[in-house]
Amino acid sequence: MFKLSGFDELPGWQQDDIRAGWGAFRNSCGALQKRAVWRELCTASAAVPPTEKAMRAFFEAHFTVLRILNTDATPEGEVTGYFEPLLEGQVTRGGEYVYPVLGVPRGLYSLDWGRVPAAQRGGVVRVRPQGDRLVLTTGSGPGTYALDLRRFVLDDRDRKLRLRLVEGPQARVEPYYTRAELDALGLPGGVDAPVLAWVNDPLALYAMQVQGSGRILMPDTSVLRVQYAEQNGHPFRPLRVVAKARPVTRGAAGETPETFVIEGDDEAPVDGAVVTRGGRPAASAPAPAADPLVDELLKGARKPAAKPAAPATAARPQAAAVEPRRAPPAPARLNTDPSYVFFKVSADRRPASEGPPGALGVPLTAGRSVAVDPRVTPLGYPMYLSAPPPAGSRVQVQRLVFAQDTGGAIRGALRGGYFWGFGAGAGQVGRCTRHRGQMWVMLPNAEAARLSSSRLVTRGASTGDTVQSDGQCLVDDGEFCSELPE
């Protein structure tokens, strides 16, 4: 549900430093300017003077504000945070480095069930492979497979089914393997998937899967950046894992890889926080932050750092005189989360301060990019968030942000996740970011006018200023959210 609003109703709008979010806006333009409604707007933004006054005036002149409400018309929802963790790894398997960071398996296929005619969605259809996708076919000969759609929950939030082929006399399609099934098959040998790196901590790998991206510190101190590539198609049910202090063995840009445990499995003192994209990420020693709000939040989040067991070294030796201890098996409790994330290597042409690409395909900006449900907030669009100060801070979270990512836990109208950047300092901030907040979305004026006259209907308010979409998406962009065909 949406309520027509105005910039004068945004708490703190005049105080927010719009310049801090301008780079994130220009990143959004890089993805959105191919659409007609955005092309002229993005072209005009390139000529805006680099002053706070001019940038604020640009938004006020070109955008219409809609307040986002719950279906019961209440104005608050949950705001959380996520970050980009640092792991420790190497290219080859050996010693304690036995946990593979997997790329997309070659036997993982997808099908957009929204393309299946409505009359066939409750039965068995025939499909055939086309690259890594499955497409409908009318034939039943060799090379075709039976797909029973009654076995699947057809969720309009993610219409892509992740599947595998089963050969034999009755060739068929099955759901892709769960985490437990992948574990039973043995990784990576059980599936035909590339290994991007080997890491030494299964819980750190799990944390990176939940966050959706990460950096892996290699023996020569180079850093491999990886990002979300695909998922196995099963529900996301994250465990609560916590970060604890660990000896410093090597570091990059002042950061040290963290050690994680499942809550309740370790009696040692831990600095606990849920590690989940859209939840509360792990906390560790703080790192310098460029965003003033991050700095302020860290003041309340900092705890005394654990003393390192030994001085940091420039790099871990490529070979040791004594074989390192073998890594224990991954905790079986991880298999209670059936979801499994596969990665791809990020192009390493970006500065270290730049975030990983989000779902929109543009780099995330710490403190200015948020994860949203694209059915409610179209990806790339400006938003405004207002929330009370997190624990230990005096700063209201009132700022212009941009919907540039999604997440398995980000579902519903008033649900958002801040991206706070890289490493332990970002993890500290994310631990503090868990509160109730209010949200607004900004639409280009031409688009807002068109939606108000065609696809938005007045419901429940005598003043006529409350609107609700009559479809699945506020904006049907054809890519991240599109209406179901009949």
C-alpha cells in the first residue's frame, strides 16, 4: 500500500547530505537509463552542479514521493543490515583448506514458471534443455523431460525454479539438491561445479553465502572478490552464527579474517550477532569508516579488541614444515538450512573501497545502498529511510538511499537491509542496525502520473490519497518484477 507524500514530509530531508548519495544515484542511472522514463532524467542529472542544494533541488523537481505502508496501513517495518566479510583461503586444496567456494554447477538448470500457461501450472509439462535453461516443448521424444509442477511452491516473489535432470527410461526433472543432499554427495566431487577457492572455515563460508558476497585473503596477500551467482532454489532458513576473536595471522588493508561458531556450540565468550543478509551480521574489531553515520554507530558498537596471539605477518607461507591440522567436518546443523549459494569471481577493477555488485548489477555504496523486495520498491529507485538511533548511538537514521539489492530475508512492503560495506567495521555497524523504521519510495514524475491514472487504485481512505497496486509489482520492469501472464 502506498500513500502520496511530499519531500516536506520526509523527516530530516533538509539535513541529509545528498552529496553522499549522489554516486549511488549515478550508479543506478547506469542500469536504468536504458528505460525511456529514465533516459532524459539520467542525462539531466549529469549536468547537476556538485552542490548539496542543487542535488536536493534535482530530486524535488524530478521525483514524486510515495510513502510505503503495510497492508494494514501501519507505517513501520524492520530495518536491518548486512556487509561484505573477509575469509582466508587459497587456490589449491590442502591442510585445513578443504571447504570449496563453488561456482555454478553445470547440471543446475532454471525455468521461469511464469512463462508456463496458467492452465498448465497445476500439472505435468514437457521441457527440454536450452543452455542452462529449460523451455517448454510439445514433444515427448528423446531429449525431453517430464516436469511435475505440482511438486513445487510457485512463489511469485521468485519465479525461477532451480532444477536438475534425471536420465533413464522415464526422463524427468527434479528439484536441485538441498544443502544436506549436496553435503551427502561430497563437494566438489558430487557435482560438476568449478571451485573458485578453498577456505578453512565452513561457518565463515556459510556467513559469506548468507551475506551474498565476500573477499578471500590469499597466501600472497592478494584478495579474491566473489559475488552471488546463483542459488539452489530452496528456502532460506539461516542459522544464528556468531563471530569471536581469533589470533591475527595475516591481514589485508587492516582487516583480519574472522572465526565463526554456531550459537550455543561454543562456550567461549563471543560477540554475538546473526550473520544473515537482511539480518544482523557478525561483529568484530572495528575498522575505519568513511560514512559519518558509520563512525557514529561504531562509537556505540566498539568493544575492546582481543590481543593477538602473535604479530601479524605479511603472508601465510605457501608450504609449512609441519602439515597444518586437518579441518574438522562442517557442522551438521548447517544442513537445517536447505539453501545453498554459488558464487562467481568479481571483476577486480574496482577500488577496494567499492562494494560488490548488488542485484541491480551496480556496485553497492556503503550506507547508501539497501536491499528491498522488488515487488514493492523497484530496483535502482531512490528511497528515503527514517529510523530511531540504533543502540549506543545518538544519530537518527534519516537519509536518502537507493534500492540496489535484494535478499532471501527481505520480503514484504516495509522490509529493508542497509549495506554497510566491507569487513569487521561494517559488521559492527550491521550488528547495531536492527530497528523499526519508516520508508518512502521516489518515482520519476512521469511514471508516477501514469501509475496514478492507470494501475493504482484508491482504497480505504476517504481523502483518496492512499493507493495500492492492482498487480504484483508497483513497477513492472520486466526483469526484477513482472506481472504474471494468463
